[in-house]
Amino acid sequence: MTNDNNEYIQGRGAQVNPHNRFQKAGKVQEHWEGLDEADELDSKTKFIEIFPKTIVNKVTASDVGLSYSLNPYQGCEHGCTYCYARPTHEYWGYSAGMDFEKVILVKKNAPQLLEQTFQHKKWEAKTIMLSGNTDCYQPCERTFGITRQLLEICLKYKHPVSIITKNVLINRDMDVLAELAKLNLVNVNLSITTLNEDLRRVLEPRTATAKRKLESIERLTENNIPVNIMIAPIIPALNDYEVFSIIKEVSARGALSAHYQVVRLDGPNQQIFTDWVSKNFPDRASKVLNQLREIYGGEIGDRRFGTRMKGEGNFALNLNRQFELACKRFFVDKPFPRLRKDLFERPSTNGQMSLF
């Protein structure tokens, strides 16, 4: 691995800002050399408040396994190079590249909108995923605290909630999570892509270390909060050899199950990832990209439901066998509990929808 390129921007995943496909004209930085405006290279993160009218999204994708998702933030500071949510930033007028990491849209009214949703007479309790798109515990949550407020509302209404994150900031809310867990209303999906810290630093530059994530599994388990591990994404020739070791390690810390996904590169993500892997792993970039083409029928990405996250062919088959073998060995007699939906209730608010 090498980062010898003088123009490599440390602490960022994407090193390019691809053109937004929805804009006929725009200002982008496809390459960093030759720029003389100081603000072009400014890597400071900006936070912009937006005001959505609804906050709960119905999930229609057949291969996701969710009913509803809720994203308090658009864009993500974590800067994961591969993030499948990057293209969604284009709908807001930004690039899927560095803009996705440095322009974060904040939904401060999300708690009020969630309570309005629960108060609607036609609402029926179904598990809501926090977040499903961008990470609800990305670093700015420490400042805004929106995710904690959302969890408090779920506890108030006794509504089931599932969390997916790769940040140990979740430990801050252990008190609320523990109360939800007593009612079997919460579970956590913790993403662990690699145990190799050198790889994590460039692949997911602003996420928690694997060591801290493992410690978080222990804390969650101690508080009777079910933990599922997301080994995602698996990237050929980079972390595919770690499946067995990750499952062994997380099981020892208390995790009850695991799932995996092969990296999925849609639209601008293909340019972002190709640029990134070429700069960081010039010795094996061709191997990574060629194995992805083998998995996805000649392309490095696939949009088809059912294959876009697993792939096809011998590599995909061997990976699945390895995963199933590891699960059979390390998750024996570890059932993952289903969340309760029958406890949902609307507390009396005396005509007002108060958060606390």
C-alpha cells in the first residue's frame, strides 16, 4: 500500500469530485493538480440544516430486508470510499465524491417528525432502521444529538428500532438502549469491514478502530442488546481473507450473528473507487478490479436485486461457503431475537406533542 502521491488528501476517502449527473453545468474537481484557489482544497466539513416534511422512508428494495428507514443526516463524515449512499448526494445538488464527506445535511426537525409519524392514527408499528443510508452515529452526532432524541421517542412510544453503525459513539446512548432492550425493542448492526488497521485508515478514514468496535460489542452485550455484525463490504484482494477471523473474533465478544456484502459500486462510485484503489494499492489495483468484473459479469458494479451485494461465479460461491462455515462454527446456539411490535402505544400528550 502506498500514499506517496503529494496530492493525496489525508483523512478523506474520495480523492475526486465526480460531475453530478443531474447538473448540466457545474464546478467540479476531477483532478487536484493545478488548482490555485485556496478554497478548492479546503477539506473542512460544512453542516447545512434542511427541513424535510417527512422523516420515515418506506423501503421497497426486495434484497434489503427492511420495512422502514430513517436518516437524520445526508452525507457522511466517515468518508468510506466505497459507500453505496454516495450517489444519493447528487439529488441534493452535490457531488458523490468529496462533497459527500464534507457537506453534511442535518435534519434537526427529525425528532418532531418522528413523533408526528407515531401520532398518526394509521401508523402501525414496524421496525425502523437507523439509518439505512448514512451513519446516524457519524461524528457530528456528538454535537447535534439527533439520534439520541430519536431513540428517546422510540422508548416513549415503545416502538421497535434497529441501528446500523460503524461508530462507537453509540456507547454514549447505552442508557436509552438498555431500557429499549429490556422491552426487546432494539438491536444493533455493527459494521466491521476489517481487523487490519492500516487498511481501515485509508478505506474508512474517520470511523472507529476495529479494537474499539470489538469493545463496543462487549458493552452492548453486557447490556443485553443483541448485536449483529455487518462484514461489509468485502473487497476482493483486500479483505476477503478476513471473513473467518472477523466472525471468530466478534462471536467471542458476544455478537449473535453476522451478514456480509460484496462491495457494490454504482454510478460515480466506480470512478471514486477506481481512483482510490489505484492510488493506495497500485500493486494490486488491477487484481481488485478484475475480480470485481468476474463477480459482476464484466462490470465492477451490478444494480440487479439479488446479485448486486453478493455477486456470481466461483469467487462469490467460495466466499459464501466460507461465510456459512464460519457462522456454523462460531454462532452455534446463538439465536437472534425478533423485536416486539405489540407494545407500541401513544401516550397521552394533552394536545401537545412534547419530546420530553
